[in-house]
Amino acid sequence: MQIQKQKNSFSLSGRDLIGIAYTGSGKTLVFALPIVMFCLEQEKSMPFVRNEGPYGLIICPSRELARQTHLVISNICEHAHKAGLPLLRSIACVGGTAMKDQLETIKSGVHIIVATPGRLMDMLDKKLVFLDVCRYLCLDEADRMIDLGFEEDVRNIISHFKAQRQTLLFSATMPKKIQNFAKSALV
């Protein structure tokens, strides 16, 4: 919970952030709450239409982490909607599931995508997802992503952003390779 105390106000500021936090440290809320709040602000000022989005993108190194993160996002969105706030739509885009099912949800317009690098690159290459309006990027467990060989995919994903974005990068360790990646990935 220490990371939540230290980083939540910073991540709400709109500035880029590098967080060093181990699995189970509570870091998901550090990026989940601000991304939902940002999307709620956007939805209030200009409601979504079909085929629009996402405003926020969270990239995870594994299907399991992406699904777990999406569950947290979905729960926050559901509670916000029950409290009278606009309904936000999110989706987990991961391999091992039919892309067709994911595309139906994306076509209806999604505010937040939680994805693995491989599936997202596939969707970007096929022009099934666009990051034109995306303003919030979170790289969760960036060290694992780089170790698993996804650095080029992540750089390619970043190149699809069309405008200024806030980037949050979380890693359990900060070796030189991750430091160099962070320098080039942060705006």
C-alpha cells in the first residue's frame, strides 16, 4: 500500500511516472483509479460513439495479469456507474481467445483497453484498433515485458499514439536495460 500513498497523487497530476513496485504491492490501483477518472472526465465532456476509443491503454506481459487488471478496472467502472457516473466500457485483449469476440466490443467503443503486447500489435497491424484519441498509457511489469522479448512490440505500439500522452511505467527492478527503455518511452 506504500506505493499507493506515494504515487496516487502524482499519477493524477497528468505527469509521466516510473514506479518500482513488486507484484502484490497494490500498484494496480495507482494506475487504475486515474485512468478511470480520466475516462470519466472525457465521457462527461464528449460522450463516446461507436468505433471510438480507447482513451486509456494498459499493457501487461501476460494474459493472466491482463485479465486480473481488467477485472480491477471493470469493478471500479461498475461501482462508479452505480454511483451515477457515466458507464465506461473496457476490454481485455489477449491471445488465446477469439479476436472476433473482442472486436465486437471494440466496435461498440471502449474507453480502456488492457492488452498483452502480441495481441495488441496484431490488432494495430490489422487496423482493428486505433490509438488516435488515446492519452493514457500504462506499462505494467515493464521489466518482465522486456525480458520476454516484447520491447520492439511495445516501441511499435507507442509509435501508434497520435498526440501527447501520459505514460506510467511500473517495474519490479530497474536494470540499465529498463532505464534506457524508460528514457525513450516516456514523453
